[in-house]
Amino acid sequence: MRLEVGRVDIDPAKIMKKRGMGSSKDAQRFLAATVRRFCDPYVPMAQGTLKNTSQVLSDGSGVLYPQPYAHYQYEGKVMGPNVPLTEGGQVVGFFSPRAPKHYTGGAMQYHGAPTRGPYWDKRMMADRRTDVVDAFAGYVGGERE
């Protein structure tokens, strides 16, 4: 018995472009937007400014939290120096001069959903990795392995 195998033309660039992974970066932007959406319940929130001003970078390479305090919230450590503000002998808040800040050794206290806190992207991926992969696989027309 004789078996002949015909020639198969595979164009990886064409396949990737069909699935949104070509030079347009649509799939990469979708993945970044998905990560941003799933991170929302993990991002620290008082008034919601940090969470609500996050941006997917135009090339889809990541998510930006543009607030000046985002790094401190992400690290979860209190930065100082913090000078107490008092009224009638009671501490009512803190003032932090523009001097270079350093870690004070204290941990930040987070409020809101129990998942809110530092390293929100890492904790979200630990909890929801399969959801992110499923969403991305659905977008590009594939399946999760």
C-alpha cells in the first residue's frame, strides 16, 4: 500500500493576523483590557480614583495606573515622613512634605472589598488565571489547553 502526502502550505503570519495577533495588536489590547477588568475588585479604593483612572496602553503592552500615589498603594507600605496634623490635641490627619519619601515599616490599611490590597495584578492572576486565559482564547478563536 502506498500513501502519498500532499504539500501543505502554512503561513504563520496569516494565521496570527486572522486571530488578531498580527501587527494591529488587537489581541494584545484585548488581553490588557481583560486583565484591567478582572483587576478592578483587587485595586485599593476609597473614592475609586485609582481604579477608575486606569488605562490600557495603546499598544496593549500593559495597564497604567497614572495616579501619583499608585506605587505606594501597589507596594502596600506606608511612606513617610508623615507629619501629624492636630486640632484640639487630636490627630486629624497627616502632612507629607515633598522630601524624598522612604518606607516607614508600617503596612497600609485597605478598605472595601476583601480582595483589595497590594500587588493586585499578581493576586488577581493567582485567583482568576483560568478566567483570563478562557477570555483570551475565546477572543482569538482558540481553546485553553
